[in-house]
Amino acid sequence: MTDIIKFCNTNVGFLSAVTSLLSIVLAAIAIFVSINVSKRQCRISLLDQRIKVIESIDVFCKSLYKDSFDLSKHKRISKAQITSLFDKDAYLIYEKIYSYGETIKQLQGNKRFAKKT
């Protein structure tokens, strides 16, 4: 232990270099940790947005089976929103489901018209 103290007393620059190197390493670790935390928060936010879109599509699909289906009650999800959260195929599937809703609305209109005549 006394040898270490003597070495540090005679080589002051060495101790400064070690503390500088240690501070650089700690700063790099802090930057790495902050970047990972921000990426994790972005992934969580993206997951929340995906869940909202999936839930709205689920509500839409469940309402297709009801006799009182009303297309105007459902807000259409934009192509940009779906493709940014999922992929192109997910939007094509959503378009197909939404077209079924439009067909049901048209058939309901024909049913009401047929009841009137």
C-alpha cells in the first residue's frame, strides 16, 4: 500500500490520467444508458399506439355482426397511421374489412328501402 502511495506522489500525471480516463468511461456508460432508456420508451409508445389501432379495428369487426350496424359511428383509420405502425399488408386487410362494412351499410339501406315498398 505504501508503494502505491509513493508511486502516486512521484507520478502526479499518472493519477490525473487515470481519473480522466475513468470519467470518460463513466460518461460513455451514462450516454449508453440514456439512449437505451429512450429507445425502450419509444417501443412502449409504439406498442400503445398499435394496441389502440387493433382495439378500434376489433370494435369495428364486432359491430359488423350487429343488426344495428352504423358505419358513420366508426372513425376510419388512415393509411399512414396503419402503415407506420404495422406494414402495407395490414392496411390491405383493414381496407378489406372496411369494404365489408360499406357493403353491409348498402345492404341495410336496400333492406330499409324494401320494407318501405
